[in-house]
Amino acid sequence: MKLSKGKLPLSLMAIIISAVAFSGVIFTEDLRFLTEEKEKSMRKDELIDEDKIGFNPSECKVMDGQWVFNSSMEPPYTEQTCPYIEKQVACQSHGRKDKDFLHWEWQLDDCTLPRFNARVVLEKLRGKRMMFVGDSLQRGQWLSFVCMLQAGIPEDQKFMNRSTRSLAVFGAKEFNATVEFYWAPFLIESNSDLPIITDTTKRILHVDSIAKHAKNWVGVDILVFNTYVWWMTGHKLKSVWGSFSNGDEGNEELDIVFAYRLGLKTWANWVDSNIDPDLTRVFFITMSPAHMRSTDWGNEKGIKCYNETKPVMKRGHWGSGSNKQLMEVVSNIIEKMRVPVTIVNITQLSEYRIDGHVSVYTETGGQKLTRKQKANPKRYADCIHWCLPGVPDTWNQVLYAYL
């Protein structure tokens, strides 16, 4: 049969139409499958979000959570973008090569911890003073806070004043705000505040004296206190109280927990007598754990925190570098105070972070560790202080949530 030019037989046309229709069915089914999978995924995400409430201080426990590795999470600043990082905690400048410690994210079990928002904090601080008070670990948290805050402020609108050894002041001119650090490692007075006495057996605490330090806290709008590691000497603490003609010669040696309770009561009495809670918010940062014994986390052949590159994953891990008796002292004293004090519990989340310390990537006496010193981590690894950026950034994320 001769075909007309440009025409197909009916049977061939029927085959083509059927094929196109069948392809359309397959495409539709594929599209339906992909859509259903996407909807399932969205529902799953929504379910996860619904399971976690927004951060509420009365309902959320910041100690209940886990460290989750997030390779896409960038640190909030770097040693290059923050000019205020002190050399002692600038680990990468001192040769630390691994970077996984920068990508662990603390996720709460039942709540969502908000991201630190510098603009929100600056607005919160407009016309105000914020002051961190305590030891070198508190100074590290202050540096972290400043580094996270300063990134979006133009150079001519910020300043740093470190003219005295006991007080450092970062300022944001446009907001008429300052974030300060005041050195008081015991909060109360001692003969080792400045200059520091390195021999702990020669330090003497004035357990009922605080005025010399506290006069610098008057008029501050947000006070953030800590004191812990200086008390942990491993021996009884020489202490005096009252005014006696023989001065420090009349000291007595007190058990650490007893001396800590006396000192913290002195601090609490000052806060209750001098702080107007309508004008000033007060926070207390719990102890920052040291990681001096690798056997605490099952590394029998380890040397303190040296060469640790991952957190401890065992839930509730608690090592010998944190003292639960002192935690109880803090809790018992603060709950009886007239002025409300917010306890910011950073201890448990930090207990896991054996990888976050400066270790041998630091300096001593203002000098970088030599190659020989780095090769002797048993003596020189610092497993008390933390790298920046690093774990203290999470402390400030938690503090931000309370703010």
C-alpha cells in the first residue's frame, strides 16, 4: 500500500501515542515518588523541630546535650579576624594543625540553643557596661565574647584599653557600650592577686575581704563572675579574716571546700548588699574543668590532654578535674541570696572537650614553647586553658541564650 507523503499508518501512530502516554505515566509516578519523599523529609525535619522547644531558662538544661560534628559550621571568628586574641590561647599560631576541634556543636536534648547574634547583643548593651570578673579562664571567655561581638563594628567605632593589669575594656562607640574584664581570681582578696605568687603554698586568702576588688564593680549593668581553678591547689589554703595587728602572720590553714564556702559567702553578701536587681543582672559561670589525667576518659597510654582530637562521647562523663563539692557550694549559697543570680552551667559540656585545650600550642612566660618543650607534654601541656576560637565560644552562646 502506497503511503501518502507526510502521513503515518494508524497502527504506527497508535504505538507512538501509547509510548508517549506510558512515558508520561512513568514520569508522573517518579515525580509523585520524589514529591512524597521530599514531603516525608520535610515532615521529619518539622517533627525534629517540634520536639525541641525554643530556649527557655526555666525549662532547658544546658548540661543535657551532646557534641555533634558539623563540618559546615565555621568558627565565629579566627585569629586573623579578631585582633584581640592573646598569644597564650592562639593555638593555631603556635602550630596546632588539626582543625576538627573548631567544628563541634553543642546541641541540647530538648531545646534549641540560639546562635550568638552580635547585633542583638550590641542593642542589648546600648548605653551599658558589661564586666567579666575572675581568673584567666574568665579572661578567655571575655576574649571570646569580644571576638564574637567586634566583627561587625567598623575599626573607628571600637577600641581596646588595657592600660592596667587588673582591668581591660573593649568599647563600641556607636552603642556607648563596654565589655570589660576585671582580674580577681578568688573574687575575694589575696596576697597573690597582683603580682601573682606562683608558689601556691605562699598564697594567703583574705576570706572576708572583698572591697578592694568590688569597688570596681559598682555601677556595672551586667556582671559575670567565676572562681574555681585557683582554689584547686591540692593542699589546704592559708587564710585570714578580720583585722589583726599581725596581718598575714595570723593565718590558718583551711580545707579547700571550707575556704571556698567562706570566700563565696563574702562575695554573696557583697552582691546582696550592693546590687539593685532592677538595675544590674548577675551571672555566675560554673567551673571550667581541667583534663590532667587521661585515665579519666580511658586513655591509659595518654599524657593529659596532649594529642586528643575528639570529645569524650560517653554521656555524663565526669573527670577528676571538676569538683562536685564546690559545685554544691555555689548552688547552696546562690539559692539563698536576695539578689537573683543566674548560674550558667558550662561544666558538663566542657567535661567532654578533652580536645579543646591549648596543650603544647601555647606559650609560657611570654615565650613560645620550644621544640624541646613541646616534646615534653607531661610537663608543658596546658590542659586548663582553652584554644580560641573554641570551647569558650559555646560558653558565650549559652550566656547569650540567658541574656
